[in-house]
Amino acid sequence: MTITSKYYGVLSAAALVFAAGQASAGAIGAPNEIFIGGATAVQETFHLDIMLRFCNFDGNTNDADGVITPQVFVDQVLTVPGAGNGSAALPALQHRNQQVTHCNFKPSLGGNLAGARTAVYKYNGGSGTGVAPVANPTVAPAADQTYMNASTATCTQVIPTSNPGPDNTFLSVDGVTRFKLYDCPDTALNVTQAPDGGISDVEPKVFVGQLATGFGTSVPGLPDKPQNDFVDSGNLIVKTGPGIVFGVAVTLAMYDELTDDQQAAGLLPNCPASPTRAQRDSIACMPSLPTALVQSVFSGEISSWQTRNPYGLQLNPPPFVNGGSQGTKVNLVRRTAGSGTHAQFMVNFFRTNCINNSPAIKTFANNVPNVVAAPQVYENEGSGNIDLAMTALANGTGYNGGFTDGLTAFPNAPTAGNGNSSVVPTGRTAYAMTYNSLERNASLGRPYRFVKIDFVAPTLENAFTGAYSDIYYLSYQNRVDALGNPEARTGGIRTVAADAGEIQVLKEFFADWNSPDAAAVDAVNDGLIVATAATPWQGGLLSASKTAPQVFSGGPIGNDPRTPWARETPGGTADSCQELSYKN
């Protein structure tokens, strides 16, 4: 889908006269600032794409020549990237919800982007924060417009534990670009700032009705939010980006039982008996769940894992460490309203907003383990929170949900309606199910695993062939003024109004940012390879193209991550409700 403002045009003659000596605004001191909100499913992909496609590294890490070594600031490092050596088999950077990439742009970009020292801010607050606050920052909640005002003075440089590069730099997956990584755990750095653009897992028009930001009545422990349907005011330029592969995941113990049961039943013919950990994590031993079971779980129809037997094989989870006799209780980890990951899941499995009378989103109770007749549900703001909640349920380590309001007794179990629904009390373990993008947990460092659906694995190759359909195409949008120029609002970080030169940098950036070239996407995908004892596999991104190859070549040994499949109307407009079809 493309929504083009009727005002979109060229810069006025007056605007072409660049103001001189613009003062730097944010703590980083970059003369150019770009604020992006939205999808958490691609937060690591976003960092890698900015690094590989835009940032210039001239080989000099001491910055004596005036070209700074790229800097990456995050609010909490969860997975250190590549141990400093840039190996594609090692994990990409994973973090919480805030990131800033600061660098000189590549001279090869040309125009006003060439050499421009720029700080690109990203708030990974969910797709809704890449839609509503972009379209209308004035009415959007301040919490949806939060950005980290980071700098080297307020953050701590992360030192590679092995093979550090010059000046303790990390090597990006391209094997060339080095960058310095900084950890910024101080939440006082987060301030309200109107975004310039946003990324959502699906196009803005999907965020209406049941999928609207803040839809309906929240679960106990979360304040009620007014329904906030997306309204097209004609001030957004919307472009389709690459598609990202999503999947259903379960806690590690549940995964292993599913594997063992299905291997013994002959449903996994290439999985050996008593598989090793590495073998379990291979495609051959990846277990499957039927679509109907996933629908039943997330619609709240079942509260016990033993109510439905996938492929006639009963699950036998052990009792909760802190849950009495309720070890069979269904536990769901999901995203809050306004999440694009949630939206694509509901569209894919329930056809929400795509058909009349689609199933309603059920409001669940939370943190009430003694209610046997209902599933236990944990709602989370971002993909990183999903990671942490699933880890807590797998290991019993507890998770405060990233919230502190109302929690007077954490890590003890809060009472119903006290605190946030994402809180997992310490000591509670369970078989749990969630959904997330395949960008998450590629290193297999977290105790959950993705599963097949109807015996089709959620791999990049299966998405390329059309065998796996849970791939949805990113939407990139930026706000423009009456002349069609980026509307850069001042706020908590951008305290100095953008001059004509900075506006031109934003304009050229937004004109290009949704269309990473094949090499950039492939480099991102190579950082998401799941290395096992068997054949490596990967999730990641695919760009829909009429000139895509007929045979998959975008894997670990390929370099062409294009697919002939798209989700669009016969006229070529992006539409997530459409089934996969050949690109127009």
C-alpha cells in the first residue's frame, strides 16, 4: 500500500538555502537526528541495516580524521554481537527497547546523505508506536514517543570478551565495518520526543477495530486504554519494505517433549532416537503443532495442555515449581494491543479485520494461577519482553515485566489486578507458548524454540517457496508537512529546529530507507543463521520482487534474498489480508 500525501512535492526555493552553523541538539551532538518508532520484530535487523547500508567506516578507529567510528547505544545488552569477530554464525546484537546508531553516512550515498554525521534513534515500542505517534504526535500518548538521549558520557562502552578489535570495537557481519557498543541502563535518559517516521509489521490501515492501538479493556493489572483507530489524514508517505518471517514458539521443555513424542511416533522420520541438543535444534527434530491447536490456545478455548492432544500425543508437563497441581495449565505469552507482531498473528491465524465476524480477541485474567478454567496470560510490550517472559517461565527465574508501578512485592506473586500482566513470579515454571519473529533467539541462547506448523518449518527457504505462509511485509512511513517535506518536530532531544540542510538529509533518508539492497538484506540474514550440528537454517527477511530467482539462493551460502511472493491487491497495493501471490 502506498499512501501519498497530496502535498508531496519538492523543496521550496527558500528551503534550498541551507542554514549555516546549525547547533547540535541531543546529547550525542549529531548535526542530523532521525527518530524512528515501531516494530520490535526487526529491532536487530534495523540496527544491522543502518550499520551496513548507511554507516561509513574508514578503517580508522581513533577518529583522528574526523570520520567517527560508528557507535551503537542500547538500553540493555542481552546478547553481545559476534564476540568481536564478525562471524555470521555468531549472534547478532540483541537488546531491550531503545537504540541509537551514530555515524558518518557513506560518501557513496551521494547527495546530502554523503558524509552526513547522523544519529538514528529507534524506539522499539511495538508497531503501534510506528503508526499513531507518527501520524499525529499531538494526540498520541507520551509513553509511545520515548527515545533515549544517550551519549558516551552517560553510557558504558561494552568490551568484547574475545577477539576485541582496535579500541575495543566489534566487527559487524559484513566483516569490514567496526563499531563501538555502549550500554545505557539509566531509564532517566528516556525522554519524550515526537518521531519522524515509523516501522510496522503490517500497513497502518490494519490497526483499526480489534487491532487498534489500545483496543478495548486491558487485562487486569493494565490500565484501560481508549480505542485508537488509525485514521489516514494524508500526512504519511507509506512504503512497503521486506517481509519478515514469524513463527510460534514454546518453552524448551515443552519443545523437547514434543520432539520426543513425535520422534517415537514416527512423525519425525529424519530425527534420530535420543537426539543430542544440537540435533534437537535442527529442522529434522523440530516438532510440529497443528494450526487448530494454536488457534484453540490463543482463543482461550483450552486451559490445560492435556485438553487437546497434538496428533493424538498427550503432553505431560511437570507441575509448576510454584503452582501446586496446575502443571498442565496453559500459559500464553503475547503482545499488547497495537503490536504488529500481534496483528500479523491475528490476521494469519484468525483473519482478524479481514473477514466479517472474525473471532473476538479474548480478555484474559492474569497472575491468578489458581483459576483452573482459564489460561495464564502474560502480556508484553516488545519482542525483547517476550524473550524475558519465556525465559522466566522456562527457568523459574522470574521477570518483573519491565514495569515497577504497582509492584510492591516482586519477585513474589502479585495479587490479581496488581502490577502488570507481564510479571512472572520467581519460582513459577510452565509449558508456555508465544509468537515472535524469527529474528529472535537465532543464537539459541534463550530456553525457548520455534516449532513447525502443520509440519512446515518457519525457515527463510520455506517462506521463499511459499510453503510457509507466516511472512508479512513491513510498512515504512514518515510524516510530511504541507509541502511534502519531512516534518521534524522539536521535543525532548531535538531542541533545535531542523534547518533546511537537516530536512534534506531526512528527506533523502526516508526516500531510500525502506528498500535495502539484496546484499544488505543478505548480510542481515546471515547474522540470523541458526547453527546446529545438522544443516544450518535461518529466518529473516525476504524482499518481494518480480525478478526473484526461481530457486532459493538466499541462505547461508547464497546472496539473493528475494522472493516472488507478496501480499498485495491485484493492483499492487500492499494488503496483509491478501493470501500470498506472485508479485505484480
